[in-house]
Amino acid sequence: MKEKIILNKTEDDSLTLYLPEYDENTHTIHGAYTEALNKHIIPSGICNKSGDLCILDIGFGLGYNILALLDSFYTRSFSSLRIISFEKEKGIADYLDMVEFNDKRDDLYVMVKDAFNKGSFSNDKIKIEICFGDARQNIKKINLKNSVDAVFHDPHSPGKNSELWTINFFKHLQACMKDDAYLTTYSFAPQIRYGLVKAGFFVGSWTGNCFEKEGTIASKSIFKDCFSDDYIRLLEADKRSTPYLDNETMDLEREIIRINRIEAAKKRKELIQQV
Ligand SMILES: C[S@@+](CC[C@H](N)C(=O)[O-])C[C@H]1O[C@@H](n2cnc3c(N)ncnc32)[C@H](O)[C@@H]1O
């Protein structure tokens, strides 16, 4: 029997989706909406920017990153906000209808749901576009060179959703970003941080918000508090830091994991021989 998608309540009362494909909730159980705000919107620094803004959202899920962004911009001045969100799972529309906050976020969520149901939403200042399908293919189709102000990189965990954590995919994201844009992600795993470095990013961590675990930020340009060369050398020497690579000929994330295991074993051997 096919396992069902389930909605679970998290500690801040917002709902999360359990997706059987990943055997994982789409958010932390410690607070789904709080996670969107604290792991993406705040560390990205997007709220300090104004003018015409463009945001890439990797993994729409329940659309909380978009909602938290809209809520944060509610009282701010900006010219226009364009949000492009990638999502491969179309069968979650009914679950979006069950999301309720009982405050002004419900009005904003109408725009998010409308975008998901119709493929896009726009008013005089806000445009939300949903690119359905595999983000690896869609990233090659959108023409966004050097024009994105923030990337919310929010797939499922690296071991289960590895196709979106590869050097190849990071390079595509990097090409879309402006020099002063940040990519934010919740993972602090060495293979992810080193994968970002190998894709050409300067990388650092964010800490100090309401979650105990640190996350990662990355930019095309050097930034205050990004990791030092010494730290990157340590990362390179870490036997856990073999990044994911997509051979781009197969459509199987399992293949990426398999290649990663082979490469990681090779690296471990090399490190042992160096001792
Ligand atoms: C952790 S959830 C995202 C949560 C979401 N950002 C939110 O605010 O609610 C990850 C999402 O990425 C989607 N996803 C996974 N692999 C994908 C792929 N290759 N292309 C597009 N979307 C993908 C999943 O279907 C899932 O909805």
C-alpha cells in the first residue's frame, strides 16, 4: 500500500508535511514557520535590501519561506518582489488548504496558495512563479544570470535528497546570484560546505538565532565572517567532506549517493596513506 502524506503540528503550532518519499517532515518539528524565518529570511539579509528584488526558493514545500518573506516585507518599502520557487511534488495542494495561522499571515498565504494552484500569482508589486518539475532541469531553463538577491536552498536532507546538494547544482545557483546575494541553507555538514566551496562560493555559518544548530550561508563575494583559508584547508582534509557530484546522465539520486560513497572511500584511503 502506498504510504500517505501526513500533516504534523510543530512546536510553534504551524503545520509541517511528512513526505513518505523522504521518510521526513518538510520542516523541523521545533517550529516549521519559525524555521523559515530564522534559517532563511533573517540570515539572508534580504530585508535590508530595497528596490526590485528577485528571490530563488529551492523546494516550495508548504510555501513557508515565501510566506515568511511576504510577512517580513509587509511593512517595508520595496519596488517589486519576484519570487521563483522550484517544486517537483504537485500533489500537495489539498494540504495547503489545511494551513491556518489565525492572523494576518492567512491573508498573505492566499497569494502563496494561488501561486501554487495556478502556477503563478501577481499583483502590482509581487510576482510569485512556481516552476514545477525537477529543479535540476528548471534551473537550466530560467534566465537569471547575476540577478538573484537571495537563494533559499531548502531541499530535504542531503542523504535523502542528494540531487539538490551537488557541486553541479550549486554552480547553477551561483551563476544566478548577484555579487552581494546570499544563499542560505540549514545544513552544516562538511560535504555540503565543501561542495559549496568547490562550486566557487565563499562560505560561512549562521548561528545565534532560536535554533541550537548552526546553518550555512554562502556568497559569490568574500564577506565578513566567512570561513578563513585555514578552516577551508581543515574542511578539505576532513574525511567526511566528499561533496556530492551529479553525473547528469542518470536521473537517480541513488547514483549520486553511490558515487559519493566511492569517492569518500577513495579519500579516506588517501588520508590514511598520508599519515
Ligand atoms: C524541505 S521541503 C521545503 C520546505 C519549504 N521551503 C517550505 O517553506 O515549506 C523540500 C521540498 O523540495 C521538494 N523537492 C525535492 N527534490 C526536488 C527536486 N529535485 N526538484 C524540485 N523540488 C524538489 C520536495 O518535494 C519538498 O517539497
